[in-house]
Amino acid sequence: MSELSTSITLTGGAVIPRFGFGTFKIEDGDSQAAVETALETGYRLLDTATGYGNEEGVGRALAASGLDRGDVFLTSKVWDHGYDDVRKGLEDSLARLGTDYLDLYLLHWPRPAVGKYVESWQALVDARAEGLIRAAGVSNFTIEHLDRIETETGAAAELNQVELHPYFSQPELRAYHAEHLIATESWGPLALRGGGLFDEPAVKAAAEAHDRTPAQVALRWNLQRGNVVIPKSVTPDRIRENWATLDFSLTDAELDAIDALDTGVRQGGDPAVVGN
Ligand SMILES: NC(=O)c1ccc[n+]([C@@H]2O[C@H](COP(=O)([O-])OP(=O)(O)OC[C@H]3O[C@@H](n4cnc5c(N)ncnc54)[C@H](OP(=O)(O)O)[C@@H]3O)[C@@H](O)[C@H]2O)c1
């Protein structure tokens, strides 16, 4: 990747690649082929979740790839809350993925009305101490949720995976992450749930200037703004197109023009209500 580090060292010492492969909405039957294509292309960060129902296919792809387990950074997420349920969820994910550790495990949503995200977080902290996970993180946590787990357990999240794209670039949350040494990982980086990002003049102009696609520009903006990025595709050409985001750079003026697209409006679920 030109002018950018290809990885970030998380506060617990695990090294996460900056660019990875998302698997949301890939059926278990399709996930092996998609993940195999991603691994052949060069991706070394895989993002799945219990809720995606495809951990077995991801695990099969990993086994079939012939790569050493240590060469791939494997992330999964737990939907259930409560100390024991999180621990059971982790053991079940390890079995489905066919591995004895995860590189990163995330609480998928804070589910604040369930009222258990602090004890759920403690289960991740303890699993990290036991070596079942290399890094402990969260997903879709707001500043309020992040503050509470750090204050009540003494352990900050190492990473927060959140909706983040040019229409919803989360400047306040990213500033909080920077202060607390929490890595930011972007989901939905292509903003395809609405708005027409690929037709925005700022995106089209940068794509034309660098002879790239609007998707590559959107992903590159996200990387250059300091985030880990995990686009998903089941389409081999797109899997390769997205990977080819790593070998060009946007100028500061192009980055600023794309920053200006922020609306502050989410395309996906609101952490205050999802899963309550
Ligand atoms: N923590 C959470 O709550 C959460 C929520 C959502 C997502 N995620 C994670 O983040 C990953 C990425 O987010 P996402 O899957 O929602 O959104 P995304 O990666 O922004 O977009 C995926 C969509 O874009 C299409 N696409 C991919 N590359 C493209 C390209 N180069 N040109 C045009 N279209 C392209 C894909 O189509 P095809 O597949 O048909 O090619 C798919 O419909 C997920 O897969 C998942 O691992 C996490």
C-alpha cells in the first residue's frame, strides 16, 4: 500500500491488516468460494459473525487455502449477551471455524436495553487473558458505551467496528477512538444502502484523475482516513477490484472534497435500538 502502513498494532499487541474481506450476507454455501477467492487475491483479514451463518464456510475456505493459520487474521462476533452466553458463543464459533483461537472477537451490538454489555465485555477480556482470542473489541458502540466498559472494567476496547463511509464519517467517534487508542474498523464502506455515492462529483472526479473506479476511491478514502476497511463481495472481479485499492493515493484536496459529503445520517441500524 503506497504511503500507508499495511497493518495496525492493536493495544494488546495483535497486528491487524488495514484491508480485509467482509462476509455479511454471503450464504454459508457461497462463503467458501468467496473467501477462497479473497485469500487467493491477497486478503489476509476475514470478517464474519455468528449472525451471518457462514462461519463453517469461512473455516472451510481457510483450511482449503493451505495458508498457515497464523497468516490469516480471523474476526468473528457474538450476538448474545451475558457472561456465560458470550463464552459459549465463542466456543461455538471456534468449533464452526475449525480453529482454536480468534485474532479478534467483537460484541456485535451493544443492545443497551438488554443491559448486559459490561459483563459481556468482561467475558471477552477474560477470553483474551486465556489466549482464546488475541484481541478484544466491540462493534456499533457509541462513545457512551465505550466509556462505560472502560470505566467499569478498566479495559478499553481495542477496536470498534462501525458504519463508516463518506456519507457517515463519524468524526466525533473517530476522535474519541484516537484519544483512547481504539482502532476504527469501517463497515458498509461502499455506502450502497442509499445516496448514490458512486455518482458524487467528488468521487467521480477522483476516480477519473487516478483511472480508478468510484468503489476504489471510496475504499481508498476510508483507508487514508486511518481506518481498517472490510468490503464484501461475492463477485470475483469485484473482490479483485477492491483489493486494487491498495496501490494508489488520493490527494489531500480529493480527501477533503470527499469529507464534505458527510451527512451525519446513518444508512444502517442505530446502536441505541438494534437487538433490544
Ligand atoms: N458489525 C456490523 O454490525 C456490520 C454491519 C454490516 C457489515 N459488517 C461487516 O462489514 C462488511 C462490509 O459491509 P457491507 O457488506 O455491509 O457493505 P459493503 O462492503 O460496503 O458493500 C457490499 C455490497 O457492495 C457490492 N460491491 C462490492 N464491491 C463492489 C464494487 N467494487 N463495485 C460495486 N459494488 C460492489 C457487493 O455486491 P456483490 O457481493 O454482489 O459483489 C455488496 O452488495 C460486511 O460484509 C461485514 O463483514 C459489519
